[in-house]
Amino acid sequence: MTPDQINAGRSKPVWRCNTCGATSGLKWWNGLSVAVCRDNPQCGAAESQKFADAMAEQEAQDAYAAEWLGGGSC
């Protein structure tokens, strides 16, 4: 089901665009349970940037853990 189909079956919207808050014209971002506007590519692009930022942050944390917590020699 699409976010719009789910919203249509409810008395009030349960899915909103994760970027702008719209409640209709939605699709799943990259097939995941993250709703974004179907006709506004800026919403999908913003979600992609959020994901890229989160991945970069995780990689930085992993590098820190490997360097400082990885059991290196004293």
C-alpha cells in the first residue's frame, strides 16, 4: 500500500511527507517506510541528504571506535 492509500482508509492522515509535512501525493522514499512527496523532487532530495549525513556520521563514529576503542597497542 502507498502512504496515500493508508491515509485514505483512516479518519485523519497517519502518514505525512517526512520533509514538508504534506498529507497527500505521497510515495515511499527508496522503497522504505519513509513518506515523501511524489511530485516534489526537493522532498526526496532532502531525504537523500539526511540519509547521506547519517551515514557519514556513522562512518565517523565507526572510525573513532576503531581508533580509540579497537584494542590498539599501548
